Amino acid sequence: MTRQQENLFEQITARKKELAGKVLILCHHYQHEDVFQFADLTGDSLKLAREAAEAGEYPYIIFCGVHFMAESADILKADDQAVILPDLNAGCPMADMATVDQVAAAWQELADVCGAQRVVPVTYVNSSARIKAFVGNLGGSVCTSSNAERVLAWALARGEKVFFFPDEHLGRNSSKALGIADDEIVVWRRGEKLGGNSAAQLAGAKTILWNGYCHVHQEFLVRQIREWRKKAPDVRIIVHPESPWEVVRAADFYGSTERIIDAVRQSPPGSTWAIGTEVNLVNRLKKQHGDKHIDLLAPTPCTCATMSCITPVNLLWVLDNLAQGKVVNQIRVDAETAAGAKLALDRMLEI
Ligand code: SF4
């Protein structure tokens, strides 16, 4: 650690102490250790948003994650709490692949062909508050990477088809897990008429998947799994369901970040793991489980570049401002959007 870093970390610690009882710092699992070390709560996006809402006594919630996560926290928080994102550039490229205008236009096209009452919209939690509101107002639900199959099954029991945004891979992996046939899963390609499908294809589909993706989890390949198995025959491969279907099929296990953490924690000492998810989480698991052999599945560092926008420097800047009574970079979801999004979030919790 350089002297400069040491200085920075000392200043953050001092500010945290000064603002004790007022500020709650939330860190997503993919956050770099330099920031993660200051977390009061850690977890995946929804767990953090819910826990922050339960910790209603803190007036300021600093969310060290990306934009849609801070929006979810703002929707679930108490009225007198403020949610802050230390860098407004910390967005999620996958969430940005489905704007509400694009989705509304696609929904209309689909409704003209199939009839809107036969389609149930489902959005992954990694989406904007406006998309969640769109889905909520149309009777649909949010899902997470750990309950996507359950939510999809619920949606299929309510309608004949599901329109799923924005992650094609999570949608396909969940559809396959429910036993939906390949010709009943179609991809809606953004910008193409009828998403690049014929009316007959859409009529025969059970799940229609928006073609968004996470660039981090797309970096994992079947070839890497083969190489690992050759190199370490006893390796256990676990990947996140934002990875392509071929990769999920070739792995030993798949699951959300929380499931990956549990699987590694519960494995016996000496286990060898190759993990297909963001590098900061893999590095942390490596450090926490010195009695196990843990590595990233891919040879290249798979980093969520936008999550990395949050640094100790902008965390300190936020804290310095709060110490002077100023709230900077507050994330606010307007009341109408928040109400619609909450419908979709509440529906998921009921499911
Ligand atoms: S890891 Fe992927 S899905 Fe998660 S925030 Fe980064 S880009 Fe978005």
C-alpha cells in the first residue's frame, strides 16, 4: 500500500467514525477490496436494498454498486432516507440495453401479433426503475438470478408467454431449467421488426428473450471449462447464470453470487474451484478460503468496469460533503415510477 492510499483510507475511516449512526455504506460483491473494506453491509443488489430499508434509522445510504441498484434502494427506502451513488457514471451496460422506449415499442408490436393479455412481462432486477415500473403496471414481476425459474413458472401459469428483459442468457438458462423446448424460446433482437422473428415464431414461443447481455459473464467459454478439466480433473466449475447456456450446461453448478459464495464456503478443505463470475468476488473468495484452490474460470480478468467507477476517492468525497451537511449524487426515483416498480418488486416477493 502506498502512503497516499494509506492516507486516503485513514480519512475515510475518520469520516465514517464522525458520521456514525447517520451513514450506512452498502457494497456489492463485485466491488474492489479498496472500497469493500468500508462496507457496513455486503451482498447482492436486492439483498442490499432490502437490508438498507430495514435499517431505517440511517438517514444516508451510500450505495457502492451501480445505478439500478441505487434506484432499487431508493424505491424500498423510508421517505426520510437519501440514497447516494458515489459516481453517477457507475451504470450497468446490460440494464442500459433495454430502455423503456425500446421495450414499450416492442411490447406494442408483440401485442399486435399475439394479443397483450396472453403475454406476461418479467424483468431481471438488473434493469432501470422505469423498466420495472413498465413491467409492474402490466401485471408482471421482477426476478433475481436466484429466483428467475420460479418467477418464470409463475408468469407462464398466468399467461401463455413471457417477455423477458434484459438478459437473454438468464432468460434462456431459466427457460431450459423449466424444460421449455428450444423452438419455444425465441430471441427479440433490438431494432429489428418483430425482433427479427416471424409472426408464426412468436405465436409458437413460450419465452421471448430480449437480446441484452452482461459483457463480464459473456467472457466465460466452454473451451475454458475443457482446459480446466484437463489441467485439474477434480476441479468444480461454478458459473453465474448470466453466462451463455453452453457454459452453464458444461459447468458442474450454476447460481447467483450468493449461491456461489455458499457453494465455496460449504466445500471441504482442499477443494479446487474455477469460478465464472466477476473477478473481485473470486479474488475475495480466494483470500477468505486459503485452504481451497480458487481461481477465475477465464484466463483474462473479468471486471465490471462500471462498478469500478466507485473508488475510495469518490467515497471520501461523498463523506466529506455529508460531514458538511451536503448531499451529493443523490439517486431519486420519481413517485409514479417508484409506485409501478414497487408493484413488480412486491409481486416477486409474493411469488
Ligand atoms: S457485472 Fe454485468 S450485470 Fe452486473 S453490473 Fe456489471 S455489467 Fe451489469
